[in-house]
Amino acid sequence: MDTDQWLRTAKAAGAAYAVLVAKHCSGFSLWPTEAHDYSVKSTPWRDGQGDIVGDFISSCHRYGIRPGLYYSTSANGYFQVDNPGVVKPYDVKAQERYNEAVMQQITELWTNYGELFEIWFDGGTLPPEQGGPDVRSRLLELQPQAVCFQGPKEMSSLIRWIGNEDGVAPNPCWSTTDIISNTIHTELGAEEEVGECPQYGAGNPNGSVWAPGEADMPNRKPNQWFWMEGEDQLLYPVEELVECYYNSVGSNTNLLIGMVIDNRGLVPDADVEQFTAFGQEITRRFDTSQEVTSGEGEVVELIFPSPTEINHIVMMEQIAEGERIRSYRLEALVNGQWKLIVQGQSVGHKRIVRMETVEATSVRLTVDEAVAMPLIRKLAAFHVL
């Protein structure tokens, strides 16, 4: 096993952060937990002295990638727990033992490995008032600055699921919402699915909670998150990953791509090639703009020194001050005439607009509706061949 190889591959793909599945639904733990024996310490690997979580965190620091950990409280086969985090068949004492194990494990993960950039809950976490462990208080105590995927709404930094595992965000997609998890826990052992709620994936421009979307997808299809021998042909072609980039990063969300580890403890060779080519293609397309500007107000104009071929425009709001734009128009000045490129709604962190190639002398962003002064962090034009 070589976690450096994992993170080198992630770096080659252009990753800014990486999330290790420290414990998935089976309950097996990739670190030597004191909560139970179902972990790496009970295996012959490194004579039971290994710690995959520790190796992963160290590799993240070596390669300048911010570390995150996935730990699902809602499902654990070892404890016979299923969504939304309830022992089945339900037993009070068994539930108490499970809750204690969860508290022990999250304390280990959130104490022993330094500051985490993101914590992935996957389906949220059952609150103590509904019979679950007090994850919220421990999180606020130990990792208050972490970005929490489907985490407790009291956290200062939240990120939400966009409703599919295809790497495709809705359009428009807002950074604010009123719904954090894909389920609403109504009573002990019961849940109401809200994935079909229109606001869930797309967000709500007037939502009360800042929780941008994270579009997740595996790098193998269909929906194949785990390595199986002889399945390299299931890898997404690079051009399909690029399309997902447009439909996620280019639609105001982060893109989280699953990376499988094979029976050598490595990212498979074919996957390394795929991720590297993907990173190179994104860099080729967006590393160098024809022209770039920033500004504030209802109109921001990008002026070229001479007629210039363009076919992509990237817009970014200064989201540290909120998501202010509610509708906008993009136009290009072609042969002295303003040509409408697109009308849209949300911009947020980033909006990538593709268009037919034109030779323009200027690009104009007009904000038709906003809730405060529009702050444009970036308006850039590209010519992608």
C-alpha cells in the first residue's frame, strides 16, 4: 500500500482536497480503533500495527491537499445498524452500545489526526433527541471549522448533496438552502425521503442556511465505487469526466470523484492514467484566459485589445460576501453589435458558459436582478480548441 501514490494521483487530477472513507457501512475501520476489534489492528497487515487513516493524512500534507474523512453514523453492519442510525431489531441497550462506539470513534478520528478540511456524514446523523449519539456537540468541540457534508445545521461550514451521483448539478444551483440532508428524521427508526424535493438539489436563493452543493460521482460506471478485478473498461472516458466538470464546477458546486484502490493497495494504473489526463485537460482548457477582469455593480465589461476569438466565459462572484446575483445576461460585442450569449440565474462561486466561437472586442455581464451590490470576483474569456 502506498498512500503517497493515491495523493499524487489526486494532485495530478487537480484535487484541492481528498476524503478518505475511514469507515463505510460494513463497520470495518481503517485505523486501530479502541471501540472494537473490527479494524486494521486485527489483520495481518503490518502485524496489526498499521493505520491507513494516519498514512492518508500524512500523504495529504506532503502533497498540499487538504484532508477529509468519511465516517457514516447512519449505517454499520458490525453493529447491525441501518439508516438512520438505529440498531435493528431495535434494542435500547444495543443502541446505547452503538452510540458509545460512535462517540469513541469520532473522538479518535477528530482528535488524533489534526485539523480536517471536510467531514463526510453520508445521510446525516441521528440527533440525540431521536435516540442517536451526540455527534453535534463533539463536532463543535473538536472540529468546529470543518466543512461538513450533510452535517448538523449548527456547523459554521456546511456542504450538501445535489441529489445524484452522476456529477451533474441542477441549473440554476444555489449555495443557500433550507434542507441539509437527503432525509428528514421524523422519529426513532423512521425517515422521510426528500430527494425529490425541488429545493433539495438546486438549493433555494432565499434559503436560511449557507450550504453549497457537492456533486459526487465514481470514476467508473455505472455507479461503481469499489474496485473489482477486470473492470478497467468501466472507467469513464476523460471527455465524460470533463463534461461532468462543466456540469458541476461550472454550475456552482464542487466535484468529488471516487477513486478506487486495488488489491495491491494502489490506485490502478488505468485509473492513474485517467485522472492524470483529466487534470491535464482541465488545465489545458482553463489555465490561460484570453482576458480577465473583475468589478462591482450591475454592469462589468471585459474589453479585448483587439478582436479576439472566444468560446468560453467564466464568471465568479465574491461569495465571501454572499451570493447576490439572481439573474444576469452575458453579451459579446461582435462586429460592433451586442450579441446575447446566455441569460441565467445563479452564478455563485463559478459559472462556466460554453458558446459558439465568435470574434469579439468585448464581453458584457449585466446583472438584471440582485439582492445587494453585485461583486464580480472574476469575468474571464477563453478560446478552447
